[in-house]
Amino acid sequence: VQLQASGGGLVQAGGSLRLSCAFSGRTFSTYAVGWFRRAPGKEREFVATFRRRGGTSTSYAESVKGRFTISRDSAQNTVHLQMNSLRPEDTSVYYCAFASNPPITSELRARRSYDYWGQGTQVTVSS
């Protein structure tokens, strides 16, 4: 599975960005795509996840709930992370990750649940 993350950049506080994670490699009927981020000097932390196994489900970190939305473009094998009302504390390198045999949604907050990782994309929010 190959992952390609895109969409980072520089934005003022209160602005918006949309990150995209395109995945390829085979036909996917069951999977999860998660977004994590790492700020300088901090551990990589969970941001959001989209899970498809039978139905679909999403989960968000408390710090982004209500501001970020994760969604899927099935035709493009892409998962988007729409980030609104950005804050300086959202400044991080954002990584997308892919789970080919996803566990239950709550376990997708852990990095160990993912098999593949994309390169990071920098998001910088100025105050």
C-alpha cells in the first residue's frame, strides 16, 4: 500500500486547510485511514480516523472535535481532513496512516493499529 499525503501549508489563525491522503496498491473493501500529528518536541498524537468495515465510522481527538472533519472520496481512494478554525497549537507535521485490517474504532487512536505510514505534511498556523 502506498500513501501520498498533501495539502499542508501556512495559514493564519482562524483559517482553514484541507489535507488529503491518497492510497493505492490493491482493491480496498476494509480499511482505516488515520491522521496523526507531531509538534516539535512532542510525541506523535492521534487526530482523526475514518474506518470502513461493513459500514463506516469516524473518530476524533477531543482537541479537534467540532473543527476538523474526516471524509472519504471513494472514487479517488482518498481520505480528506478538513481543518477549520485553525489555531497556532495545531501547528505540526501531519501524517496519514493506513490500517488494512482495522480493529474497532476506539483502538484506531493508537499508532500500533496502522500498517503503513505516509510522509508528513507541514501545517503552520500563525497567530
